[in-house]
Amino acid sequence: MHLLIAAAGSGRRMGATGNKLLLPVAGRSVLAWTLDAALACPSISWIGIVGQPVDAAAIAAIVAEAQPDLPVQWIEGGDTRQESVSRGLAALPAAAGGVLIHDGARCLVEPELLARCAAAVQQGAAVIAATPVTDTIKQVDGAGTITATPDRSWLWAAQTPQGFPVQQLRAAHATATEQGWSVTDDAALFERLGLAVQVLEAPASNIKLTTPFDLTVAAAVLASRC
């Protein structure tokens, strides 16, 4: 299975001046932990890291330190996550039949979750890791007034990895470019096209590091795994 790691993370909400994936957590960079999980998954045979040129040297050093036993390719990303994924898809080896896309900021991902997603894609499915929503969700209008309370039994929080047959995902991105669609994850493209996407339940630890508090949580989880 081929894996694209989205590594152009902004540090704005983290309060950082650069890429949050280069911040330290438990003594190593966020991206180093993400890469470790990917390299520990026997289903992964090729990795592409999609990032911005300003981070290329730092990311190359992280890859070198990991001493990967499979190909790890640098891919220059675009101005948006959607464009970056499109560039990642264009850089896949010709033999790629399925692809997983994972946020580099989800450094607590477990190799087993990557493997489960890869197995589903190998069976021809499109899948995303997700967790059932446990909070009561309120729909609120622009004035801050609650307008609805959706039934949370139907709600899942979308995460990554997300996995797709390569040709279908390439076609979906091409359609998005033609139609001017802008989405925040690749599953949304399939949804717009009426293509089925399944959810695979992820462990609660599979969080995306967004705020300084998330770094504290990640450090505690990583410490518990040692």
C-alpha cells in the first residue's frame, strides 16, 4: 500500500512560527513519530511526504534519522491541502492501486489502524478512520443562537488515515478542479460524487495535534507506550 503524509502543517493555532510538525513532543519531532508508525506498518511499501519547500531540509533530516527500509519520497505541496494531495497523487508510482492519506499531525496513529485501512482499500473500498461523537452537538447560527441538536448516534468525527482506490481518487480531484470545489478532506469529494465511503473506528488516541494542550496529551500517550 502507498501512503501520502500531509506535512505542510501550519503552526498558527499552536502558537508556533513555523510548521507544527517540526515541534518537539516526547523528545522528538511530531513528524518523526508519525513516520515511525508508518514504517512499523507492514502493509506500507512506499511513503510520500508532501510539504512546503521551506521545510524540505528539516524533513529530509527526519527521514534520514528514521533510516527507512522502504522508499520515502519528498513531494512539494500546493497552496491548499487539496492541491497538495493532488500533487501527491501525481507523484505516486505507476503501479499504485490504492493509497492512504494521513495527516502528519496525527502522530499517535497506530500501525494497526493503518493496516486495517490498507486492507479495506485492497478490497476495493474507500474508507476513513473516525470516532463516534460522544459530546452533544449543537448547530448554532451566526448570532450564537442554537438552531438544532443533531442526533449524535448518527455522527462520527472524521480523521485520517483515509484510503481510496487511486484512479477513483484522481478522477475525483480532477472533477473538483474542473468544478471549483473546495473540501477539507478527500472523503468529501467522494460524497459529492455519490461514491460510498465507509468508516473504520479509530482509537480515542488518534487525535490531531492542533493546540499546545494537544502536545501535552501526545507526550503523555507516547510516554505510556514506552
